Amino acid sequence: MFCYSLLTATVATQTSDISEQINQNLDKVKSGEFIDLLKSSIPYLIKIGYQILIIILIFIIGKKAINILSKTLIKALDKVDVDMGIKKFVVSIVRVICYAFMIFIMADRLGVSSASIVAILGSAGIAIGLSLQGSLSNFAGGLLLLFVKPFVIGDYIVSQSAEGVVQSIGLIYTTLITIDNKKITLPNGSLSNGIITNVTAKEVRRLDISVGIGYKSDMLKAKKILESLLTEQELVLKDKGIQVYVDELADSAVILVVRAWTKTEDYWTVKWDATEKIKLEFDKNDIEIPYNQMDVHVI
């Protein structure tokens, strides 16, 4: 009971103090002190408004300046024939640095210490780095791909997990388009650490066609047919020579190989055309192409 009375008395005292404070403020308003306070705050409010206006102008002018700088940088990189992936990366980095510099200037106008901003950005960077370790690995891989350049946009590459024409090289992922028009996205981390075969890196490519003939067939005649077919093919580069040789004496066939050179873009055209004509010419000249078969004898 005593505690209840003490609590009631305390609440009553606090309520009385609040009421007294309110009455004092009302008396100040009536006496004109509030108006004086408002008048004395006008210069401060004007100063704040001026700083806000300056910040808005800094943002508008800074954004336009960054856009102009980006366009100028793109034109300069176009003149020196820089790869598209590197071009996008450089422009992105420059824009990020410019925006960060602009934010520092705006924060300084607001009276925020630059040391505080750096500390906040550092803490945020550590937290983001810990949560995005895989993405950072892909980012590092993207930098390697862009600057080492094992392939560029438009190349046909074969990796350990996929193959196709390179459509884009981003900072995190690389996009391929397959022959049957499928879109494949590969993480740059695994791509940069794996084995990459760049099929279209060179202007010319060697064509090797292997074919087996029966042991009873005329081997010399078969070699002449192979050489003749590749010689007649217009897309074969004759100045690099054509080779026909016996590669192996296998269990059921003599393996012949014809080797020639062609432009990279003509590789598959020459291969498919030559393979078809070899079969037709061998049939015309009674040259057997053995195939696996099983003979069953019933006794």
C-alpha cells in the first residue's frame, strides 16, 4: 500500500511538472519570445536551404559531367580498337570512381566527416566481401579474361563444361550462344581456371579426315582418291599442301588420313563435303570401308 501511494505521488509530481512546462511555453508564445526565436532561426534555415540547393546542383552537374566523360572515354577507346569487354569494364570503373568522388563532395557540404564515410564504406566492404566470396572469385576471373584475353567476343570456344560463340564477357559471367541457338551463361571464376580451346583464334585451320579401308582394297588407289578429292575442293588452301598417309594398321582396317588446310570459317563446309564425297568415290571404285559386324554360324 505504501508503494502504491509512493508511485501515485511520483506520477502526480511528474504530471504537475509537465503541465507547468507547457504553461511556461505558452506564456513565452504569448509574450512574443517564440516569434523572436523563429526570427533568430531564419538565417540558419536559409543556410540549410542554401546547402541543399548546392548539393542538388552538384548532383545534376556531376551526373551530366560523368555522362560526358563516359561518352568521351568510349570514343577514345574506339579509336585504339579496344575489346568490347575491356571497354565496358573501364567505363564502369570510371563511372563508379566519379560517383564516389561526387558523394564525398556532397557529404562534405552537409558537414559529414570524410573519415566517417571511409570507415562506413570499409565496414560495408568487409561485410559484402564475406557474403559474396563466390561472386568476388568470378569478378577476379572476369578481370583476367578481359586483360589476358584468351578469347574475345565472336570467338568460338570450347570449355570443360560448354562450347559456343562468345556473345558477351561480363565482370561476373560470360555468355555463349551454341550452334543450335541456346544461350549458356558461365561463371568467370571456373572459366578462367579451366582449359579453354579457342577454335576461331587463327584465320586458318587444319582439317584431318580419317577413314578405314579393307585389307583387300587397293590402298594406293584409295590414297590417290583422297588426294584428288581435297585438291578439287575450292575452299582448301592449296599452297599449304595436302598430305595422305597410312596412320594405322588396325585389327579390321587400314586407317588412312588426309590432311589439308582451310580458312577457319570454311572448316565445317569442307569437312562435311569431303566426307560425303569420299564415301561416294570409294563405292564407285569398289574400295571397302569396313564396319563392325558379327557372323553367327549355326551347326
